[in-house]
Amino acid sequence: MADAICDICGKAVPVHESFIVRIDVFADPNLPPISGEGSANLDTSESMAELLEQMKSMSADDLQDGVHRRFEHRLCAKCQRAFMANPLGLPRQRKSGMN
């Protein structure tokens, strides 16, 4: 059976001993609140023209990142435990008076 390579430490591990991490980053699908008066005054043609003008200067990756991006990584057991303990990789906050 083939080995998988850990995307964090580069260690080769048997595929059946590895972990897959999938991350989906996407725009919140909720629409902003719009009053009845606000929707009546909304000019969709003008809004669409403005949006298309903004998009002209954006790359395909920029446009994709504004909607949805999926990442998939394979990890060894050691890196999986470390990832689960701190998935965002944020610095640990030390509380005053704590060692």
C-alpha cells in the first residue's frame, strides 16, 4: 500500500494511518437586512454594473476566494493531534499569574 506524506512535517505514513483535514472557506450566505422601502429603491441594473466594474480588476483566484475555497491536507497522527489542539494556529494566551 502506498504511503501518504504529512502536509505539515513531511513524514511518510501508511495511507490508512493518516488523517484528512478539509477546510471550506465561504462567504456567509445570509443576505443583509433590507427594508421594504430599501428594496423598492434598489436599482439592480446599477448595482450589477458597479459589481461588474469592480470585478474587472480582480483575478480569477480573487473572485473564487470571495465565494468559496476548499483545502484538503493529509496529516500524520502527531500533527493531527497538534492541529486538533489549536486548529487556527493562534498564539496561546498566557493568563496573568499562571506558569
